[in-house]
Amino acid sequence: MALQLYVGNKNYSSWSMRPWVLMKQAGIPFEEKMVRFDSFDANSVFKKELRAISPIAKVPVLVDDGFAIWDTLAIAEYLAERFPELHLWPREVKARARARSVCAEMHSGFGALRTHCPMNIEASLPDTGRLIWRDKPDVRADVARVCGLWGELLAAQPAGSLLFGEFTIADAYFAPVCSRIRTYDLPLPADLEAYVARVLALPGVKAWVEEALIEHDFIDFDEPYRLGR
């Protein structure tokens, strides 16, 4: 039985984007199961459908022959063990440790960037981004940390590389950040703008974005800046 990956709306679901991009970019075959966001109330269709698969009723969920794995880091680790020949983590032991560290930091941190710049692939919100940048010092601090992290990793690689040279879980993990930076036109140094462009040009990322753009599914509660569109 093929792997199944349960995801939410591609336009909005940054958590779903990570394992989907990872699997698509790495060439891991899977069957997509999209569960539309209607609401996150306990009795919503979204929650009811996912509760039958995962005890936390959130996306993403990876199902392998009836066995469910939830949480993006757990999914990434499972795929890395299931497909060791793909080297989803970096090949060198210290690089693997650093990649796990930065993914864990992304997984649990950057709350201001998540809150004030929610993922919205279809939107272009540079004016909103300028206001956020002006008025939200915690967003500026999160972006500064992203810049420091990316800058340090890329400095150790040949020009034009990804964070650990070849594509890894770390690049999939930061793909939604690249999308947010593009949506809100947040300022970055030129070398990091180039990294964002490289990530957004990856076939797996482009495929997610293209499918997000054809959803045309406006979800009010995920649209703090465009209500009443």
C-alpha cells in the first residue's frame, strides 16, 4: 500500500507543506489526502475526519500501511529511516546534528513570524508586510534569527547551494518561511534573498505553490488581512 499523506489547504497549511515538499522533492511516492479547513472546532468536519486517523486531529499525518505518524518532525524522521538511501538528513554526523537542531528550532520557535505573517501563498501583501516590519519588533527579531541561521549555514557551502549543500529536510522545513517572506516582502540581505529564490524554484516547492494557486478556497479565519475579499 502506498504511503498516504493527509494535508490541509495548500494555500494556508505551512505544517502540511513541509512533509509534502520533502516527499515530492525526494521522489517518494505517496497518495495525497486533502482535508479542507472548515474550522478547528471539535465538531468540525476537519476534526471529525482527522480524529479517525490521528488522536490529535491535526495535519499533517503520514499513514504507512495503516500506521499513522503525526507531527512534522516525527514524519521527517520516519521517512529518513524508511528511505536511508535518499539521505534526507545530511550525510556527515555533525551536519546531521546541526540540521536536526535548526529543524527543532523552527518547529518550536519563531512564534511572532508565524502569528503576524501567516502563510498565504496566493496573496501578495507587501504593504501589510511593511506595517508589520515597522510595528512588530518580535517579527524583526525572528527574521534576524532566520538570517543569522541561514547565513551561517550557507557560508559553509559553495555559492548557490542549499543549507547543507544538497536538498535536505532542513530546506523543506524552511520552505514555508521562504513563502512568508515572499508574501509579505520582508527585507533580507541579497544572498539570503537568493536562497529564498532557490528554495522557491525547487520542483517540489513549485508543485505545492502551483496547486495552492488553483485552490481558490478563501478561508476567512486564515485571512486576518483580507477579510471581505
